[in-house]
Amino acid sequence: MKNLLFSFLLLWATNLGLAQEFIPYYGDIVAQCSQSNITTNLTEYQSLGVKKRGTQALQNTLDWLKNKYLSYGYTASQLQEDSYTYSGSTAVCKNLIVTKTGTLYPNTYVIVCGHYDSTGGTGTNDNGSGLVSILEIARLLQNIPTEYSIKFINFSGEEDGLKGSQHFVSAVVNGTTPKMDIRLVFNLDEVGGVAGLTNDSITCERDTTNSPSTNNALSSTMTNELMNCVSLYSPLNPVLSYAYASDYMSFQSNNEIITGFFETNETTHKHTNTDLLIYMDPVYNYNVAKAAIGATLHFSKAVTTALENEDFQNDFQVSFYPSPAKDTLNINMGTLTDNALSFRLVDLQGKEVLRKQIDNAHSIETISLQGLSGGVYLAVLQTKTKRVTKKIILE
């Protein structure tokens, strides 16, 4: 029945012109997913103990996560801590947000999220399994250009009633002016499988709630695409189900588009002191991570060839936006970490029309274009040893 349902959905998507094809370059990236990393990270996460609010174990896990992202090449400026408290507790809890800036739609985000707190035990499946999958996605996409920005979010407070994600939505998503533009929220919670069972399916979750229901149709579309990615980039079978009781629901109630992964064979050990690696299937967790990597490449619209990626790396992952620009130009500094940079704008006759010195550069710098005429220019960003030149259009 499951396979018939998926075949029907695939046929339906094909008839609507939504069929997805295997992208070899995405397949090459997915193939770099590491079983060793999955198992090692699960072991390390488990050793950090019971991660309840206000405990040293929760803080140690946050520090462990930060060090992981830094080791993958993310800079300190890309990591943000979102602190909060809530009624009934004096403990300060923290969400960790890691932002990778997109090249074409830098202000529109694909959110890949999962919680790092636990209750009753170490939470190696619930939700160490989701965390280690997110870490592999972040590791492999760190130097891959994507059209949309990605936020990898590790929430605390999920086991206390989605407190971390609720705070993030109210204080950050809705607290941004204009409101943060979210393309999709992709949640990974409890994807470690059950030892001794045949773990060959992953449940793909769509929004079916009525409050609100206006985001349901797009959630279904995105979840169908997620199911296709499972089949294209992993050996698992996708199973369609509904979303509930995890961090994506904080976004759902804010009318955002959500989807997610949850293990099909459900553990009996969650929220107990036996939620341990020995009762999980780390090979299954590895296969889920592969599916999630392919899906994130798809949803963020990553480049599709190694040549495109090589050009991006040769430019130190620097990008300029918007395109065309009008009153301001934003510069994503990419991997440039120099303290002093110069920015120049040169017209097609070779005349320099703008020069600005940038000291102590942030990851995103904004340049005023007031007073400049519309047309085609060369933007030149230079350090003592590096130079990036790109064509830009001014309206």
C-alpha cells in the first residue's frame, strides 16, 4: 500500500510538471556523507549526559555543537545564540543558529532544524539522531553555493513544550523588520531507527492542521518533493504522514511552510534512561542523513555542477546582492576574514565611481549607491592578497 501511495504521488507530481530528476552533482555530495561521523557524533552526544534546562550538560552540548560547526569551516560571525527564559523556570536556555548566506535570495531562508535537549535520559535517538544528521548536512554544504540562505537551528526547550522554537518564532522571525521570509522549515526529530528491526523507511511529515490551514497545500507540495528526494538520494522508502508535536509546529502556527522526517519504526526508549545508541540503528541514521542532504540541496537550490562550485570557491564564496541593485549593495564576505578590505565600483569606461575602505568587516556589509547612475559596473573587492571582481547592474 505504501509503495502504491508513493507511486500515485509521484505520478501526480509528474502530471503537474513537478517531477524531480536525479542530479549527479547532488549525488556526489550525498555520497560524501560519513557513517563514521554519524556514529562518532552519536557516541559523543550520548556521553554529554541528560540535557535538561539549567544543567551543565545542556551547556556542554551547546558548546559541543558550536565547536562542530566551527570545525566544518563556519565562522564565529555565522553562529548566533538566541537566549530566552520562560514562565515557571529561571534557567536561561539557548538556541544555536548557524546561517549560510544564499547567492540569489539571501533574505529568504530554508530552515533545517532539530532540538538538542533531552528528558529522562541522554536522548541519543530523541534527538541526537536528528542533530547528527543536521551536522552532516551543514558539513557537506558549507562550501556549496545555494540560491537560498540556510539556517541550521539547534533548539533547546523542545522537551519542555517547544519553548525554544516558540521563542525563536516570536522574537526573531516575527521580530525582524520586515518579518523573516521563510521558504521552508525542514525538521528532523527522532530518526535513529530501532535495533534489530528492518529499518528501510522514513516518515515524511506534512501539515494537516486547520489552524491555520492556508499553509497546508504548499506543505503537501514540499513534502512530496521531500519524498522524491528520499527515493533519489537514499536507499530508503518514503512514507507519507502528518506533522505533530515537534519544533516545526511553532512555525506552522505562524503560517510557515513545514515538512519533516521521523523514524517509521518508532523507538520505545525515548524519554527514558534507555534512549541509547545500543537500541538504535546507526546505519539507518546514516541513510536518513543522506536523504536529508539531498533534500536540503534541492530545497536551497544548490549549484548543480562542480564547475559552478569551482567558480564560487575561486571567488572565496563572495557574492553581491540584490541584482539588479538600486540604492544599496550588500556584500556577502564569504570566506574572506581579512580585517581591512577596499571596495571599488568601476564603470565600463574604466572610471572609478565609488571607493570605500572597509575595516573590521562583518559577514555582510552594505554599501550605499546613492547618486550613481543606472548601468553596468564592475564591483572590485580587494584585500592585501586577494581580489574578487564581479559584474553588477544598477537600476
